[in-house]
Amino acid sequence: MHKISALIFVLFFPFCLSAQELDSVPKKEKVGVKPFIIPAALIGYGFIAKGDNFINDFDKSIQRRLHSSNPNPSERADDILRYTPAAMVYGLHLVGIKGKNSLVDATGVYVLSTVIMGASVQTTKRLTQHVRPDGSDQHSFPSGHASTAFASAEFLRQEYADVSPWYGYAGYTIATATGVLRLKNNKHWFGDVVAGAGFGILSTKAAYLLYPEIKKLFKTKPGTSYTLIPGYQQNRIGLNFNATF
């Protein structure tokens, strides 16, 4: 998984956005415990699976079955699929199907969720030091690919739930496929993927709560203009932000 700074890629399509959109007010989310129960449970499962218990045995049995049917994994679609739901948000905007927020605000939320997710996942990886099933390193828990995929899927669901629930279903199907591929590629245990899903969903939900408050700190002054332009350098997609005062 890339460093946090490299995670702020977010734009897959060329576009340029003006300051007027930055002045829009994102819809503030209601704070409640219920939306966080499922992601918290997923993360909890992952931690429990790392102990010496029947859940850990279950995880290992899943891995043995998958790896025995696919001893020489070569699928790398998971590297692309994890970003696909987020890319769909931008694609839908480009064809004129508007989501809950303006494209600038949606981008702000996604950048924030990516930073939260990257920081939490990388910190957990360093603290837990769990070995991958293939023995390649000690950064198995939680799955960064699954975290990215489910953060991306929740982003798509949040933006387009009012348009059609099928966008959310599609995003979560793609995220689930990403997790399955991580298992088939022998890069993660089942608990790693489950916890990764929890971290991803939780990060996006937190971002929708925090973004309106953070945006208040950066009110646009008269005469100020902003431009957001996607960039590509060293095999990474990035976001260039320019401001004129």
C-alpha cells in the first residue's frame, strides 16, 4: 500500500473546477452510533481472528482451501478494482448525473476519508506486525486493498444513495471482489480483509461527519479562485490544487 501522501490520488478523469463550487455547502451528516456498528464489528472480528481461537482456525481453513485451488496466483485486478467505485463517482458527474454534493465537496470528502483510512491502516499494520499468508512481509493486518475498496464503495453509496441504491450495491460488489482477490492471491487472511472493510467504511463515514466542520475553517474570500487538475507522475494519479488570491 502506498504512503498516505500517495493515497491522495482521487481523480481518474480530466476536469477543472472553479471557486464557485468550493463555496457550496456540503450536506451535514447526523451523528449517531448506528452507522458505525457494522464497521466496528468488522474491525473487531479481524482483531479477534488474530488470537488463538476457533475464528483464527476458521481463517486458516479458508486460506488453505483458496490457495490449494489457486497455488500460483497471478490476478492483479485487485490493484485497479479497489479504486473503481470512486472513479464511478467522477464518471457519473461527467455524464451529468449529480450526486449528493458538488464534485469539489465530494472530492474533499474522499481525500479526507483516504487520509483517515491510510493513517489508521498503516498505524495498525506497524503495531500488529502480522505475517502475510505467503510470508512476503509482516504487513498483513488489515488489508490495505480492502480498506481502499470499501472506503471507495461507501463513498459511491453516500453520494448516490438518493439517486438509486443500485450504485451502492455495485460499489460494494466491486469492493467484495477486491477482497476475494486478495485472499486468492494469498496476500491476506480472511480476518485481514474483513477488518480492512471495516476500516474503509468507518473512514468514509467519519469523513462525511468531519468535512463540513473542516471546510468552515477555509472559507473562500472574495477574489479568490481555485483550480483542481488531475495529474499523473511516477505511475501514480494525483490531484493538483492551485489557488489565486
